[in-house]
Amino acid sequence: MELPDFKIPHAEKIEWMIETHGWALEVVPERPLDDPPGAAYAYTIGFPEALGFPEVLLFGLTPSAASGLFGLLADLLRGGTEIPVGAELTGLFDGELRCRFLPLDAATTTALMITGLAWRRGRVVDAVQLLWPDRNGFLPTEPGFDRRLLLAQPVVGTPA
């Protein structure tokens, strides 16, 4: 028995996710042949419209982990939680580990969030990078952070 062809155009997948969840997840694979090599990342499409919060970009975690974090974040925002940009936060990750949302400039947003830009027909919106800690609890902007993880989680946002 032959299975039907389930190939759906990418733009239609994005629209379906937004219609279903209010936002979409876009996954960008690593680019090991680039100079310097590009880390894998994921980002949201539709957070500003659905939740009144900037789009969120996250490096170095699996698509499943990113989706779970973005879903948790969406639930918190829908529930009325105010999430400050730039400040250290606890509670998003297990074990009271800290995280931080750093603002992205328009050039970075345009370069890294191409599908979101296309979905908005070229309109750039506010976006942030979600920083996660290493196994010792340090964020990538802090002394003590495991520098080997900077390849997986480069800091592209603007620290305060």
C-alpha cells in the first residue's frame, strides 16, 4: 500500500500552526560549512500579534525542547504574566535556573528570522533572544559560562 503524499508548502504549514496555536515554530538547521559555522536555532512567528510579546529566538536546543519552552512561554503570557526583557528570570527552566531575554536589533532579526519576515511581508517586529544556562547555572553573558557552548548558543542579542 502506498501512502499519500503529505507534502504541504511551508507557508501553509506556518499558517496552519498560527491558526491552530496562535503562533508558529520555525526551525533552522545548523550550517556547519558556513564561516563561522552557524548554530541550529528555532524561533516563533506570531507572538507579537497573539500575545503582545516580541518574537523569541532560541539557539542550541532541540526543536522539541524549543517548542515546549515556547508553548510554556505562550501559556504564561496568555495567563497575564509580564515578562521583562533584559532582566534575569527564574521559573521558565526547571530547578530555578536563570534565563534572560535579550533584545535583537532589526538587522539581526532580518537576517535570522527570514520566514517570519516573509509571513509579515517584509515588516520587521521586535524580537528577543532567550538565553539558557549551562549545567553550572551560568548564562552565556557571564564569566564562568562553559565557553564550549558558545558554538551552540551564540549571543546575538544586546546585553543591557
